Amino acid sequence: MTPPLTTPVGIDTLPFSLDFDTPVFTIGSCFADEMGRRLAAEGFRICPNPFGTLYNPASIALALDRIVDERPIVESDLVMHDGLCHSWHHHGRFSRPSARETLDICNGAILTAHNFLSSARLLAVTFGTAWVYECDEAHGIVANCHKLPPQRFTRRRMPVDEIVAQWKPLLQKLAAFNPGLQVMFTVSPIRHLADGAHGNQLSKSTLLLATDPLAALPKTSYFPAYEIVMDELRDYRFYAADMTHPSPLAADIVYDRFRQACMTPAVVQQAHNNAKQALRQQHIPIH
């Protein structure tokens, strides 16, 4: 008998079902961006990363708390550096030359996200790293350092208990805000080698230990994206040229496993048709 070439990761059916009337809200690391792009291309109603790419659990939690309360970004949340005005709580794609422009784009995204999240049926949360950067007492943990001098920040790894203690009341708040909302946690398989190989493993282990008790709470679940890439696809042919990000093929495989866990065959087929139609519409006729 031919031995298996992979170690398949078993996936339970997720406790929700997606169709084209199911609003999906994604937030977190760039793996959330990757899955969000695929959902959008297939015609699903999607609100992807309204704060831009966020990596650590604390910044993701603070963003969601701000979205639920519709609490705006104010000038004290901003910093000027290299000719741009940055938000401590947002990715650099929100940075603009003036404070007014930055506030407008950040707060516009918060309003849109608040309205979408109030009727969303799935919130997909992807943790990227347990390492955080703290600026000072006024700003605390920041979502992005925006290439400011490193001496302005204190770097540390969040412990499991701190992550769980921050997220448990947030999940209760989300349930009160939108009683029909399901929350799905994932851990990004993208390696953060700036932390070193050992530091990356400690970080991912912390995230896995933190999501375990959170995913056991009502209306929450866990999807093993990290395990699929690390165990089932443990071959460098499934990685991009930088050897840290999963290749498009790996992302396709993970996304396909996700579809199998929460979509009917009819929805999967329609999603496939929608994606092909979207590609056809991108072609510009020569004549």
C-alpha cells in the first residue's frame, strides 16, 4: 500500500453556514486579508480589516471595542513622522499628509465597520503574533510602530492569561451588540521571523493556548489554518519566495478546507462560478 504523502488535519463542521446573504466581517493579520479577498471575489458580503492589517490580539481587541462603541480616532491618537500623519491604532495605509485627512479616513472606516458588524453573522479573527510594542502610558500597546525610532517602544510577549482576560469581556460585549454573531478564531500560519525562529514558536504557541478557551465559549469556534499549513502542507513548495508566507496554492487549499467546513456544495459551486465571472469581467476587449 502506498503511504500517505501528507498528514491530513481533521476539521469538524463549523457551527455556522455561509451563503451569499451572510455578512462576513474579518479582522487581524494579513492571513485575514487573504481569506477576505477570496470571499469578496466569490461574491460574499464582506467587510475586511477596517483598521488595516493588525497582528497582535490586544490591537485587534481594541479595534473591535472601538468599532462597537463607534468611538472615533482623535488627534491625540495620531503621530507625525516622515511627512505623514499616522494613527497608532491603524495600519500605514490609513496615513495621510494631514491630521484632518487621517482622521477622516480612519473615522469613516469605523462608522462603516460599526454598521456592518451590527448585522454581520460571522466575525473571523486571525491572530498573527503575541509580541506587542508599547509606546508609553498614554498610548499603550500600538498596532503599528510606523518606523518610528525603536527606543520609543517597549517590546514584550503577551501571556496567555492577559489575552484571555482581554477577550472574554469583549466577546460578551459583541454578543450584546449583535446577538446573532458567530466568532471564529484562527492563528495565522505566516512566520514572524523577525522574532527569531524560537521567538516565533513561542508566540504561535501562546496564541494557540489563548484561542483554545476562547473557542470553547458560546457562539465561538476555531478553524485550524495554522495546523493545515504547518502539518498538512509542511513542504517549501507551499511557500512563497520569502519562505515565510504561504504560496497562493497553500492559501487556496486552506480556503477550500474552510469552504468544506461551512458551505453547502451548491454554495461552493456558485462561489466558483462567481469567481470565474469576476475574472472574465476584468479582461478588457482589444476591439
